[in-house]
Amino acid sequence: MALQGFGTTQFQLVLLRRMADFNPGLVDEAVRWLGSSRAELREANKRWQAMIRAPRFPRGASRFALVLGPPGSSRPLRIGDLRCTAQQWVLPLWPELRFEVLLGPASTGGGGAPVLNEWLVRAEGSAPPGLRTLADLTPWSCVVSDVAEAFPPAVPREGSAPTRWQLDFAAPDPAGVRRGLTADFTWGLLQEVRAADGP
């Protein structure tokens, strides 16, 4: 059963709110594409924050199913010795990506499966963009795994907020000179690439 007045469109606005610090122009275009306004973006984010803090709002994957409906796919995933489940949803803004919630093993205390990660990933069967140089790394063009696979060995780092990630890697600039770089991601989507921090 969907949550009244809060569905896929509003959830996409929540994701966009976190991206506005990096790319306000792209966010404005996306908000218009959704038929929404900046005021609705702020309201959606405010409501989402209030909901996830409410004691009775579902935890784990249930909160996403309440807003987005049943996941489009659910599959087991093994990360080292950890048996996980990856649930994915289609979001109209990013048809070649999926919003993925990675669930850990269910708690023995009956608390349900904890959410280990929640981000945008490449959809199965969707070809990643051709990433060869720094010039190819444009905002919103790729996700974490695209960059990590194109420029190994990429080193992941925590970002400045729970929904942000960073990758340190090296790639040639348009002149062919290899540069040390840091890529910033929000909800798994590339936001910017900059010169790597000092040694």
C-alpha cells in the first residue's frame, strides 16, 4: 500500500535535494522534468526527514516499499562472508539506473534485515558510459561502480554525509597526462571530479 501523497516523484525530489549542493542547474532541470517546483522539492525533503525520524515509520526495506511500491527485483548477493539481499526499484529520472537497497542478514532478535547501503546503481543490461579520460567524467554520467571499473585501482572513502561517497583514483586528462583525482558521489551518482587531496 502506497503512502498517501508521497510516492516515486516525491522520493526522487528527496534524492535531488541532496544533489543540489553540487549541481543546482541539473537539479533545477530534473525538478522541472518531474513537473515539480523548488518549493515542492524542499517540502518533500522536509516530509521525508520527518517520516524517517517518526517512531512508527517502517524501518529497513519496508520504508522504501511503502513509498515506491514492491521492488522491481530482489536477489541474493554475497559480499565476502556476508549474505545480503539487493532490492531494486526503477526511477523515471534515471532509466538506465536503479535505486538499490542492500540488506544484511536478518537480526536474530526479530528486528528484520538492516539496510547496509542505499544508492543508485547501473541497471542490469545497461552499458556503462565509455570512461577513458577526465573529460568523460561529467556530472550524473555514471555511478560508483562505473568509475571503479574504468579506473582501477580506485580507493573508496566516506563522503561528507551519509548519502555521499568518494573514490580516489588516477585517470588521464585530455592531454594524456595521468592525474590523481577524487570523485564525489551523492546517492551513488557522480557529482564532480577534482584534483586529489594532498599526500
